[in-house]
Amino acid sequence: MNTELIPHGLQAKSQSWWALYDVYLQTPIWAEKRRRVFERARGLCEGCGVRRPTCIHHLHYPAGVLPGSKEWIRAEKLFDLVALCDCCHADLHPGKDHLEIRSFAG
Ligand SMILES: [Zn+2]
Ligand SMILES: [Zn+2]
């Protein structure tokens, strides 16, 4: 099993990867992680420290495992997730396509 981490956005993701990722974002497991990251942020964006966070950004994705798999869930740590406001999140995705932004907004 390869749980090596890759920098955010470097690896081109397949349609099926995004499909699984979108399904994962609907699960209670993700909802709980998301809740904990927002709780850690205490109502302030972890990018600017000023605005209210609205979304969770991955610093890294677990590599070599499918989104939502047991291996993914184990490898996806809260320190790789940050709560950001829309402005800070947009700064991190210059020129990224709509699909990726939409997926992160979940
Ligand atoms: Zn911000
Ligand atoms: Zn992001």
C-alpha cells in the first residue's frame, strides 16, 4: 500500500477519482472530519485569520489510494486539512477548473 503524500494539485486526477471524491464528500466520515477542522479553526479562516471559514482545503491528498477507501480515511489526517474563507481558497487555486473548486467546497 502506498500512502505517500503528494503536493496539492500536482497529480492529474481522473474522472473516476473525482467521482469517488465527490461521493466521499457526502459521507458522515467526511462531515465529522470537516466539523473537527472547523472546530479547530474557532470561527476564523486558517489562511487570513480574519474572515469566517467556508470550506476545507486539502494541503495533500492521500496518494495511491482511492478516495473514501479505508486506506484513504486512515491516511487523511486533520493536519492536512485547513478551514479557509472563499478568498483564501481562491488564492490557492489560480486557474484551476471549476470542477476542482466545486469539489473542495464540499
Ligand atoms: Zn481567509
Ligand atoms: Zn483547495
